[in-house]
Amino acid sequence: MPDLEAFDGHMLSRRLTAWGPAATAALPELTAALPRFPDDVPGALAAVCPTHGSADRDRVAGLLRAAATHGPQAGRLAAATALHELTEETGPLLDALPEALDGYGLQVANAAAKAAGLGRGAARLRPSLRAALVPCEETGRDERQLAAEAETALALYRLGGAADEAVAVLSGVLDDVARARQGCRWPVLHAAAAAAGLGPEGRPLIPALERLLGDPETAPAAVGALLALGHRFTDPDRVADRLLDAAEYAPGPEIALDALRELLAHHPELRTSGGALPRLTELAERDLRVAASDLVWEAVVRDELFRACARDLLARQRCAPVA
């Protein structure tokens, strides 16, 4: 990787990460590239390591530990995260997260999600998480801040905070998203996932989530969260129609399909009544594409993936016993 530009290094690291241990032969090149791409290579190093104990695995762990502690500041969180994935070692990650939480937007959202994954053992991060909830004076509460607030609220809860604190933050995020209406699909995904993560204690958020059902871009995330909170729909057939509208007209049809799968699991009567399955059949089999993209090749790939998932869902519903 010596002649790669930054973007190429990023993309190659992603590809090797996806290959996992099948790309173990790339360890020497990745090791050599670590100083040049400190933010991209650590995850790939952890991913391609052999799955069982070996000298290579121990050596990579040592490299990641050193990068997380003494490496370039920009790559310490990536190295600490990769080390945690490889060895479950939490110390370097706990040390790197406060600085990441002192950033902005996606950086804070990602750092908060990592903190949430550490659970109560990361309680010392609570002050940094609360500080991250204060909006940046220059940007205010734009969509990146809203997404960061959602992830931070869930992290505070997972680290032993009170549910009502998280509910208050998420309620504010969802209200702002509902008022904005446009360009807020990304924070909705974060807020809905965070609300679902609260379990039954997140039920006060049900009215705010219900207000998102009318927009095809936000309906799938809202449905998934509502079901996770134990909500039962009085008109599930109408909700299924909303999800299929989202699959047909909104970005990311696979998200709508996931929500429909959950809806069918909670409301099995939809398998034999209403038009959900016939309409899904039409989407899965028609010639006109469902997925949209500015890149033709990407639209083709995503559309074929959607159709394959839709056909699998239909097959499972037809075979499943009706309660």
C-alpha cells in the first residue's frame, strides 16, 4: 500500500475488513501502512487476523495497543476500538473516548455508540457524554448534532443513567425532526434505534414516534422502534402500506423491508388479510426497479438485493403457521 492516496487507502482497508481472515496474507502490507493510514488500517488489521491464538494475532494486538496509546491523535480511537474488538481490552478505548466525545457530529455519534457498547463499566465517561449534549455554538442543533444527541442519550442510559434523562433528550430530537420534515432521515435512524434500546422504559416516546409514520423517509425507523417498545398497532394493514410506500418511493428500501418483517412477526394476521403480501409480491417481481441511486451499477446491485430479500420474506410468510 505504499503508493496509495488517502481515499484509496480507505477503500482498500474497507475491502480487506469485509474479507476478514480470508485476507490474512495482507497482514504485512497492512502493518506497514498503519502509520500512514492510522484511522483506516486498525479495523482492517483486527478483521484479517486469524480467528484463533497465533503469533500474528499477538503481534497485531501489540501494534494496536501502541497506536492507541502513543500513535497519532487522529488514529487513537480507531486503534483502541480495533484492539477492543480483537482482545476485549477496554483500557485504551476508555482513555480515547473522552477526546472523541469532545468533537462534533458523526464523530460524537460514533464515540457515543462505542461507549454504549461498554455498558456500566464505562461509567466514568458520563461527564463527557453529558458535555457532548451541549450544541456547538456555530452550527446549533443541525441534523448531525441531533444524531449525536440520540446516540449520547442511549449511551448515558446504558452506562447506568436514568431512563427519564434519555427519554427527555430523545423526545427533543424527535420533536425537532418532526418539525423539520425534510433532510432528517439520518437523525431519525439514530433516534429510533436509541428509543428501541430503552425497551419498556422508552414507552413515553410512543407519541413522538407515531408522528413520524406519515413520512415515507421516517416511517420504517419509527415502526421498528414502536414495535421494540411493545406497541401494537390498531390498523397494522395501514402501517404495512406506509412501509411499502417507503420501499417504493423513499431511499433505502431495505430498511422498509426490515420493518415490514418485524410488523408481520408482531401482527401475523397480515399474512392472510389486507394487501401487504400481494403488494410486496408485485414489488419483488415487477420489471421496474425499486431501489434508486445516482449510480446505475449501485441501483442495479441494491435492487437485486432488495428483490432477493423480498422473495425470501414472502417465502417465509407463506410457510409460517398463522397464530
